Amino acid sequence: MLEKNSSIPLYNQLIDVLIEYIKMNLNDDEKMLSEREICLKYDVSRTTVRAALNELEEMGYIFKRHGKGTFVSGLWKEMQNLSDAYSFTEQMKQMGKVPHTQVVSLEELAANQFVAKHLGVEEGERVYKMKRLRSAEDMKMMYETTFIPAYLFPDLTISKLESMPLYELFPRLYNQDIKYADEEFYASVLQEKESEKLGLPAGSACLRIRRTTYSQENEIIEYTLSVARGDQFVYKIRHSKK
Amino acid sequence: MLEKNSSIPLYNQLIDVLIEYIKMNLNDDEKMLSEREICLKYDVSRTTVRAALNELEEMGYIFKRHGKGTFVSGLWKEMQNLSDAYSFTEQMKQMGKVPHTQVVSLEELAANQFVAKHLGVEEGERVYKMKRLRSAEDMKMMYETTFIPAYLFPDLTISKLESMPLYELFPRLYNQDIKYADEEFYASVLQEKESEKLGLPAGSACLRIRRTTYSQENEIIEYTLSVARGDQFVYKIRHSKK
DNA sequence: GAGTGGTCTAGACCACGGT
DNA sequence: CCGTGGTCTAGACCACTCC
């Protein structure tokens, strides 16, 4: 069942095993094996069991009650996305659509005050600025303006940009691994010029998004301003009470 | 420094102590004490230290590098809200405003199919439906329609509703502790009737929000539909790469 | 090789919920 | 009272980074 000498941590293997166990044996709100029972059944320490159970709780598979036990949550079926996906490509795939990106422009320029501030670089430093129109099945979904520091991405070209999604290009071509991305968004209406780009009437509902992406080294590797069709983007978030 | 026999868990105390230590002694990106150094300095086990450090990492105070050490993140200054607050009251306080709520209506009725589905109750079951206009310093911010199951909240009255925020009323008067809330939201524009209620022109940008709140017992205790001024609500979320 | 974070063990005591 | 999850210990070995 569990491979003790695998390169995959035991608690990680245990997660998969327990998910399988739940699916095969238990229904919603039924009582799960106790922590000590799991220790015996799979011959691991309680620390390992609790590490696995904590992740399962975060994932929504189970919930715990002090003094009573652990129970199957029955919520994991509905909660597909809850905005795990932060890339356009992933979002579209979750919506069951085929994403497409057209690179409208790519230029190298010196950072002005605004760009410098949001990319965390010095004013005057070289940066790339690109504009992209993002579609799904012939519907124009979103228009993005992205800034990235030039020194992290030498010799960036449109053909490279078009070869793969940005969030694959970062790690694969430039060894920049993403740690997390912060997004701010708010409702707005389309201005005239934007409405032309998206093929919608001016004044249509839209979502404006500002995204800052950080590398594993805690450097900002991307700052993007987006405007997205209001009728196509529904964000889902879960607020957990501590 | 740490009280070993406090009712507060050691790792929880340690979190506060370490935050203080960081603020007093370290700047951004500086190297933090190693885990084993913290063990010695505060006389606790490494398990306890790691529990505290994991929370600090989630909070954004520090980041770890395998083989190198733990470092101060320097991001905890900016990231105030990131939508931790899911109640209107908390959100307004974070924005430095004084929230006010006017209960427009409160009625008890039988759940129709729509309400039954979203509250997870049977059709025909008694539910409360309330409408509330929410303001901050004389600006009308958001209009909410809320459904809650009646059997969980016997003898609910407008005066009770007006006495405290809903999310205080749940635990304090009805012993209903909140576990988490799921929100969906998307951009839209105000319809005529809504525009009157919020005192804005029809066609103004707005955010439409659907919220489902769950109790510790995994029951739905609230379903709310909101429409909020687009120019006043900015949501922030962090997508962590796993 | 020395130091770091990552994983894991075996065992202990506590606080809570039910009998 | 017993079984549950919550906290904590002391110690072990591994994988990674840097010298």
C-alpha cells in the first residue's frame, strides 16, 4: 500500500490512499477511521497521519470534531475551482473551453515610475511590455497588458510568447518558478476603446484585474492589468473562519 | 517568554514571540534564526517550532529555502486584507469606515425550489428572508437579500437583527458557529430598481455576490445575494502555487 | 563536511464528548 | 470511564546548499 522508501513523502502517499478509502467505503457525514486506527492499519506514526488528515481537511474531504472523531465532508464534489486557477489558460480549461492568445504587441522600454513601482525595480530599468487579446472559441474574453523585468527574460520574442502559456514559459525557458500571485479585482464598465477590442458595446459590465506574480526567490516577475468580460468570469473564493 | 502551562498552545504563543522578534531585529530578506536555534532559545521542541513557522509562512512573514534557511519575507506590510474579511462590517472597518445597516424587511415564508436548493433544506420548509441596505458614512454601499433556515433561528426579529452584525448574532444568540463561507462574484451593471436603492445611475458598474455560509456542523446557515457599488469594492486574493 | 529545512518515529499528556 | 482529536517532546535520518 505505502512504499516506505519512495521519494514521495509518506504523508503524501497516505493522502491518496485515504481519498481512495473514503470513496470506496464511506458516504457523506459518516465517521472516518480514527487517527490511531489509521496508524495501525497503515503502520505509520500519528504525526504522519495527522499531516495527511490536515491536508484532507483543507481540501474539504473531511472535517474533525474534538472528542468525537473525523467525518467525511461531502463537499469535495461541488468545489471544483474556487479560483485555484489563476492563469487564463487554466481558467478556460476549467470552463471547458479552448483558450487562444493573440499577442498584439511586444516592446522593450525603460520603466517609468508606475511600472518601476509595481515591478519592484528601479526607474529606467529595462522592461518588456506586451499586450495580449485572449479568446475562447471565437469569443474575445479579456484584454491584458503585462509588464515583466527584461533582465529575467533575455531575448524574449513574440514567437516564444506564442509558443506556450506565459506560466509555462517562465519555468521552462527562463527557470523562473512561480511561488504565488496576488490579484485585485473590481467591477467596472468598458470604455469606448476597450469595447472595440472586445467587440462589446461601450458601457458593458467588465472586471478589472491587477495581478502581481512572485518567483520562488520572492521577486516580482510579472505585473498585469486586465479587463475581462463581466458576463463570462465568475470568481469563487472560500473564506475560512480561524 | 513562553508560558508552558498556559491554555494557549505553545506554538501559538511562539508565533507572537517570533513576530515580535522579527520586527525588532530583522529587515526584509534577512536570514531568520534556524529552527534548531529557535528550539534552544525558547526551549521547545522542533515540532512546535515548525508548527509556528508554518503559520508564519502562510501569513507571509517568512519564507523557507531547503538547505539555506528561513528568511524574512517583507511582504506582510502590504498584504492587509486579501479578503480575509468576509463580513460587510469587517470589510468596512478595514477600509477605515463606520458601517451601518438598515433592515429594510424581514419575513418568514416557505422555501421555494430556488431557496430550498441553496439552503440545502426541503421545499416548503420555513425560512427567513431579509433585505438589508448597507452604508458607510452616508454612502449606500450594498444591497443584500439573505435567506436563513427558520428552525435554526427561532423568534428572529428586526430589533435583534439591528442589535449586532449577523455574524455576531449567529454564535451569540443562536449558538451557531461559522466554519467558512463560499463566495462567488462577478461584474455587472445596475438595473433601474437597484440603482434607486443605491442612489446611483442605472447602468453603473456593480459587483454581484452570492454567499453561502456553513456552520461547524457543516450545515448551510445563510445564503445571500448582494449587489455592491463597483467603485468601492476591491477584492484581493492570493493564488498559491502548490 | 557542516548546517539547513523536510520527513518520520514512538511515546506522552491534555481537553473534549459521550457512556 | 473510554475513545477521540490537540499538543508536545526528544531524537533520528534524509536531501539540499554552500564552502
